[in-house]
Amino acid sequence: MKKLLTFTLILITVLYGYRSLPSEAVGTAIYKNISTDGFDLNYIALPFDAGYTLSSQFDLLGEHINSIYKWNAGTQYWTSSSYLSFLGLWLNVFSITEGEAYCINVKNDHFMYIAGKYINIPSYQLVTSPGNDLNLIMHPIEKHDLTMAGAGIGSEIWYCDAVTKWDAVTQSNVTTSSTDGYFWVNDYPSSICQPLYVNMTDTVTWPYYDKKPNAKSEKLEPITEVNLPKAVYYRIVNSAGNDFNFSESSISFEAWVTGREDDILTESSYGCGLEQITDSISAIYINLGNFRNKWLPEETVNFLVTESENAKSPFKLEGSGSYIVEKSSDAAFRGFETLEKGSGDPIVVGTPSDPDANIPYETALFQNYPNPFNPVTVIKFSLRTDGKVKLNVFNYKGQLVKELVNSDLVKGFHKVDFNSSELSSGIYFYSLEADNMKQIKKMVLVR
């Protein structure tokens, strides 16, 4: 299955002019996408006006592509669009434009032909940002004389200190770098229409159609690598087994990797959200590539889903699920067992047995919200019976730092505001002692 990945461009009309092509030129870009054991990531670009405006148009029927990923240089995060094979439709379709490069997860080896009219690709707004400084670009057609990734592309882009391409055979990056912009270590050939990452030490617009900057920046940032993209969709239902209607229910969620509870994605995070797949199917989704820390196979991703307070139930109702990451860049669909065998059960957002009377069916301590927090968070719990209740907060050494409740309470739902303004950042634990049991949960204070 492993074959050499090559990028080939066939221009049907003759190239003429040192820096430009005639506006009536038509060409075909050919990308050879390959599948491998485990991961199956490849990179493609849109070099011509091929009539494409949406990500789904790369493969309308999902015959060759599982997912398409778009890199946002400003946020340094991924946007995902994935093909749901058992329903025959694309999820989270996003807009695409000429000159942009994309990462795709493929099902099988295939050639992709992108043909169309040559247009003058707009300049790239190459940025440097906190953390990573990666920009995903396409080697412009008019830069056909720049034959090396570093000495060619990198040297022409001022403030660029690294140029990276993706090797689909090894499923790893190949990088050339420079500290002065002139001498490049481990340089490699580049060709027009090839997708490339460029690492920037300052912000610049390129190609330069007017004039170049006057001087090099003295700022040197560490060369970083982008986290591999992988979309995860998780179906959610209520206690009756019915899917939520997101226009009628207020749903939020948190997702984190076990052992890295301070690295959290929510429905408001870039590339994450809620997907009303059909009128009767709803799911939450994240992109593992948008965690600050790199994900690894066999790690466990946890989901906590919350239905906000509403007229029917004045308490936030919750459900949880988890997903063990496999060594694959395929999009993961969890909780669609009735439609996709092996996907498991959906996340059930539980409800009281008698919501109108507001009587819970169990004594339970719920995850605080928000989490992480600064400085105030809300701790909620339910009581099956009347009785003595203790609710305390401890530091990581097990020392009591705050007594929140120590009194008799009636059965039902309760909530307590915890103000941590006098505490330092770190991991804390809170415990509920009631109904002859003790429950403990963890929370993170971030200043």
C-alpha cells in the first residue's frame, strides 16, 4: 500500500512570462493520495478556478475521502468536515477558495484531478501567533522558478525560518530550517501546487507584488509542529432515548484527555460544536488536533455533556461518555449503534424521574461548572433523601481549604457557589458526604 507520494502538475497551455501566466490558461493539478497502515493523511491544494466552493465537492459521494481539514493560521486550529457513510452525507461542510491547501484523510489509493482556469491567486497573509506560527500554503504556480523549499520558497518569504511538507508514506513531516534566512538545513525540492507549511517569525503578506520588507526580523521563534487532525462525533440522547433538538435545548459539553484535564475543548472551541445531523439525529463533535497537547493512540478522551436549566427542569442535567483513540486519522462516530455497528451507545443526558416535583432519583455529586474556573464556579449535587450533608474543598495534599456545607438539607437538587479568590492556581478536590456515602470530584483553578 505504501507508495511514493508525488505532486504532479500538467499545464495544458504553455507557460510564458517569468512571473505570470496568461489569464486564459487552463491547467490540471494531479495529486496522488495514498492510504497507509494506521494513519491516512494526505495534502492537496486548489490551484485553479475549478468551480469548487465547498469542501464536500472534493468527493461528493465520499468514495475516496473520509474527512477534509482546513487549517486556520490565526487560531492555529483545525476545521473538520467528515463523510457520514451510513447516511451518505457530509457533516460540517465549509467554504474553500483557490490557492488554499487542505489536509485529507483518505479511504483508498487514488488520483485526484483538479482542473480549471488559471487565476491570479491572492497573496497569503502569513502570520506569527502565540504558541505555533504555522501557515498552510500552496507553492504558487507563478513561482515555478523557485525549485527548493528552503533556498527557494523560504528565502523569498522574509521572516520565514522553516518550511515543512508532509510525507504521506511515513505519515510524518519533512522540514528544512534556517536561522538567517539564507542557509537552509536539510533542504528539499519543491514544485508548484505543492502544499507546504511555513513557520513565521513575523507577519507578512506574500507573494510580494509591490515591494519586499526592508529588513529581516531579529525575532526567532521555536519551530513547532501541528497536531494531527482527527474529528470525533458523539451522539447524545435524553433519558427516554430521544435525540435532542438543538434549537429547543441548550446543550454544552467539555472534552479532555485522561491525565490532561486542564486541556479542555468545549462547544465554543474552534472546530468544535453541535451538529443537528437530521431532525432525529444530534451529535457533539470535536477535533483532537485542536488539543494543545498532541494526542496519542490508546489515550482516552472524555466527554461531559450538560443540558442547561430550563422551564421543565431548573437543574443542569448531565451525561458522560469516553472514547479510546485508535491509531487512525479516520473520523470517529460514537453512539450510532443502530446505524453503524460497533459505534457503541450514545451519551445519555439523565433526567430526574419526576422533573415537575424536582425529586432526584439518586444522591449524586456533579462536575463543577465552569471547569477550569477563575475565580467562581458552581458545584451542584442531588439528594435522594433528607439528611445531614457535608460539602468540602481540599487541596492536592488533602488539606481542607473551604467548608461549603455542613447542615441538614432536604431531598432534591442543590447548588453552591464556590469563590476561590483567596486560593492559588492548581488542582483541587471537592467531596460530598450524604446518604451514608462519600463522593469526590476534581476541579482546576486557573489564574
